[in-house]
Amino acid sequence: MQKAFFFDRDGVLNKDRGGYTYLIQDFVILPGIIPLMRHLKHDGFLNIVVTNQAGIAKGIYTREQVQACHDHFQQVSGHLVDSFYYAPDHPDFSESLSRKPGSLMFERAIARYGIDPSISWMIGDMERDILPAQHLGMKTILLSQKKTETVADYVLGGIEQVLDLLGR
């Protein structure tokens, strides 16, 4: 079975602007994420991104704009992401099992790549990122600068602490 690291996008891969990030010029890649993904890839992990993109359902931006941001990340990182999964829905406009805290994006990746959740991880910056991964049996990391109540297995102040947690 394959092992994987699942990543939320906004706030983990790129700076969370507090609004929607859909233009390449606003897609600011966070320090440390590319070296981490490179290291994980070298250690045999798949890098999978799972992200809610409700701005599509709201008519704020398009699927093509989301794809352009993902293509930009791939170009800058040297194609370190094995797959991007995104949920374009929002409960005010359309229901979806894909949208986190639902687990369908994770389940699709697990089925496609033969991923073993028991040796896989999820890194997110919100509780809704953590819940589906835990439901599927993954270890979880919440990135947070403040003490917070969480169901996550680990709370780290920054992405650069992940390798320390893994003992690398």
C-alpha cells in the first residue's frame, strides 16, 4: 500500500488572504512547503492537495482560475503534487459529499492510488480539514499559531516543524 501526505491548500500551501485566492498574483506560496514536499516525496510519500473552493459555486471565480493557480504551484515546485482534488460547491448553492468536512476527496485519492490511511497524514489549518482524515484513520496535524481546542493528533506552529515531528 502507498503512503501519502494530504495538504489543505489555502493557509498551508499558499498564504490565506482571508478571502478567496484565485489569481496567480495573489497565490503566494508559503515558505517551507516546497522543501517539505520534496523531502516527503523522497521518502516515498505521495503529496495530495484537498481543498474546498466554494468561490466557484458562488460565481466569484472559475475552475480555470483554480487550475491556473495549481499549475503555477506545480511549475514553481517542480511538480511535487501528485494530485489536486477540490470541491467547487457551497451549501448555500449546492450540496456535496466532497466538500470538507466530508471525506469524498480523500476517498477518491485513496482508491486511485491505493493509499493506506493508517500510514498517511493530513495537514490543515482548520478543524474541517482534520475531521475527514481522522475519520479515515490518518494521523493529523493542525497548523496554528495559537493554543486551540482540536481533535488533531498534533498542533504545530509552522510547516517547518513537520520534519522534526517525523524525526527527520
